[in-house]
Amino acid sequence: MPEIKLSGDIALVGFEILDPAEIIVVKKIVGNALKRMTESGEYKEMKLTLQQHPHGKSFKHEIEAVAFFSYGRFSTNVIGRNLFTAVSEACEKIISEMEHARKKGQGHDKKTYNR
């Protein structure tokens, strides 16, 4: 499947079927999430995969997100009618899992997770 590469080692797979205006909005959502992820200093890369499933006259958008950090791999799967909400929700879930793992790890090895 073709992919769109963004800065910050982000790959968007399956998004090439969208209109250019929709891709711009997706890039903005992902870019904002990337800012929060890179604040940890442990971010490596992220891949978002889009699959559209017909649902009546519209589509359900399935977003699979996988992000890699120096202390682990985090993934989530979100299905929604609104593409932008699904992308945003997937990014937020990754950030939430990442922050939780970082906080949990701080109690065990503070040197590994300090900025």
C-alpha cells in the first residue's frame, strides 16, 4: 500500500485516497500530536493506517496507529464516522499510553526517563 511520508518519521498509509484538503487537515492533527510526543525526547516514529468501510451512504474510518518510543511500542485502533475525529482520537490514545508508561517508569528508573 502506498504511503505518505511526513517529517518526524511519520508514515500515513492508505490516506492517498483522500482529497488534498483532507490530507492537509490530517497533517495538521498529526503535527500537533507529534509536538506533544517529541516533548518526551524519547519519540522515534509513528505510522497511521486508514481503512474505509462502507456504511450506508457514507464510510466508517478505521485508523490504526502505531508509535515507537525508546521505552516501548504503543498501538491503538479507532473506528469512527468522522475521519478527523478518528485520527485525533487515535493520536490522543497513543499520547495517553505513552505518558502513562513514562510516569510508571519514572518510579523505577528515573535516569532513563528524565529529560
